[in-house]
Amino acid sequence: MRSGLACALLLILAVTMAGQAGAAAENAGTAKAAATPAPATAPAAPGTDQGTTNLRREQNLLDRDLKHLDETTRLRIEGLQKQISAQDLRVEDLSLSAAQNSNTITLLAVFIALATVAAAFTAYFSARKQAEDVVEKWIDKEGAKILEQLTAEAKDKIDKMVDDAGREIRVMLEAFKAKGAEIDEILDRISGSVARREEAAISPDDKAEIDRASREAKAKPDSEKMFPDWFSMGIDAYLNDNYLRAAEAFNHAARSKEATPVHKAMALVNKGVALQKAAKLEDAIAASDEVVRRFGDAEEPALRETVAGALFNKGVALGEAKRLEDAIGAYDDIVRRFGDAEELALREQVAKALFNKGGTLEEAKKLEDAIAAYHEVVRRFGDAEEPALREAVARALLNKGVALGEAKRFEDAIGAYDD
């Protein structure tokens, strides 16, 4: 760029000087022309030599002026060249200065950028610290309220989920109950007969229904069987004299997760009866003990009745095992637990327990104690109007008469028969 500028300046100077030289030559020619006399038709005047001399002198002057002009032009060109050189130096200085300034500006920009970043980080951490302080203060102030609100909302959601689940479970249970209502009624009726050893009381229709339900249950995988399935299979096996299989099915029924406590207790009682029928007396006694252990403190009437039945069956099994004292203890336990009960089913169990106690005492040759047991039946239920209790009283009077006769107390025996 600087070389181009210098060339341009030299070109301008050359043109200027050429113009000045041309003008000087033109002036010299004009002067020469002016000094040259017009041609004469007559011979030159005697002063011609003087004119030539003057012309030469003027030419010399012009040459001198041209030389002077050339020298002046040369000097001016040299001056311009020096100026151009000076300008080049200045331009170089300016370029260097600009480069230095550019570096300085770059460094300054970097410094400013770093300072900005540092300031931003400082501002960020400061703002973060301030925000944390604000949040901590807000939490201290509002945290308990928010927690209480969230807890309440969570509780509401949980309650809603529980309610929804409860409704679904109730719907499922209702469907289950609706589907199995008839078979449950039959199972309950037959189960009571089994527990009381009254197989003859089971109608042919009930037996046919149990057979159908048992076949359907057997077709299911064990993992899908529920309480009614196992229970119907147990009843069916019991009615077909397959007592060990019946006991196994009743055991599964008692362990069914969906079975109610009453159903579990009933299944255990029937398990004991089946084991007793299979002459597995100790296992039968253990099944009765499990009923008493699990449900002995229950207050629900159905469970109290089942516990009384389990104790009665235990007494019977102990009597068959010739553990007469333990059998008497089981019957006494029934009287102790349910002697003051007002429910008819429990009163019947008490009457049966006292009657069997009398028979066990007779077997143990304790006739006076046996007579006292029979008399207790009459004392407690002699005025009862319920057929089952009236029957128990009549049987007690009959056995009392027999025991009195064995004791050679014939007059009292006759009095018992008279009653």
C-alpha cells in the first residue's frame, strides 16, 4: 500500500514537472519567435549580429533556467521522496502502534471477559447462597405447614386407595359369596353333621351336590383351589369313608388364605373327626387342641360354638384312647367355659359334655361321680323346653338310673326311671 502511494506521488510530480518544462519551452520559443525579425525583402540591417548575440544570451538564460528548474525539480522530488519515506515510517509506526494497540485491546478484552466471568460466578454463588438462605428461612417458616398439607394429601390419597381397594374386595367377596352361597349352605349343614357324627342326617341330594362340587374342585390345580374346593373334597372323601384323604383336604381348607376364622375352625374340627375315624387318636386330639389354642378366647358366637365342639370331640377321642381322666378334664373345660352361656347351641354342648362325663366316670368305676354328673344335667336343663335339651335330660335320667342300679341303690334307680 505504501509503495503504491509513493509511485502515485512520483507520477503526479513527473507530470507537474513535464508541464512546467513544456511551458518553459513554449515561452522560450515565443521569445525566440519574437526576437526573430520578420524576413525582409531588403538586405539585413547592420544590427543583425547584435540580435543574434541577444538571442544566444537569452537561450543561455533559458538553458540556465531549465537546469535550475531541473535541479529544483530534482530537489523537490528528493524532498517528496523523503516525505514519502517519512510517511512510510509514520505508517509503519502507526501499523506497529495499531498492532500493539490491537494486542492491548485483545488483552483488555480477554481481561474484561475474564472479569465478567468472574463477576458472573461471584454473582451466581452469591445469589445461590442468598437463595439457599431464603429457602431455609422459608422452610423454617412454612415447612411444617407444607409437610402437614402434604401429609394430609397423602393420607387422603391413601384413604381413597384403601377405600377403592376395599370396594373392589367387597365386590369380589360378594361375587364369591353369591356364586358359592348354595354350596356353602350345604357344606355348613353337612359339616355340622360330620362334627356331631350324624352322617345319617345327610340327605341324598346334599350328597349328590357335594359329589358334583368335589369333582369340579379336583379338576383344578392345587394352586387355584380355594376353601370351598378343599372343604367339599374333604366332605366327599369323609362320606366315602376315605378318612385320611378327608383329613388332608380339611387341613388344606384350614390353611386357605381366603377362609374366615369360622371356616378355618370348622375345617380343623372336621379334620379331628376324620382322624378319629381313621383311628389316629393322638392326631385327632392335636387337631382339637389347635382349635382351642387359636380360637379359645374368641367372643364370636360361631367360634365359641366351634371351640365347644372341638373340646367335646377331644373328650371323645381321649375316652377312646382310654385316657379317662383327661377326657373328664375336657368335658369339665366345656362346662367351665360355656356353663353360663345363653345360646342354645352352647347349652346343648354343655348338656352333652355333662352326659359324656357321666358315662366316662361310669367307665372309670366312679359311680357316685357319674350319678352326680347325670344329676347336673337334670338340674341345669330339667325345665328347658327346647327338644334337644329335653332329650339330653331324658337320657341323663336313664343313665342315672342305670348307675344307681349298679350302685345297688335300687329305690333311687326306680325314682330316676319314674322321672
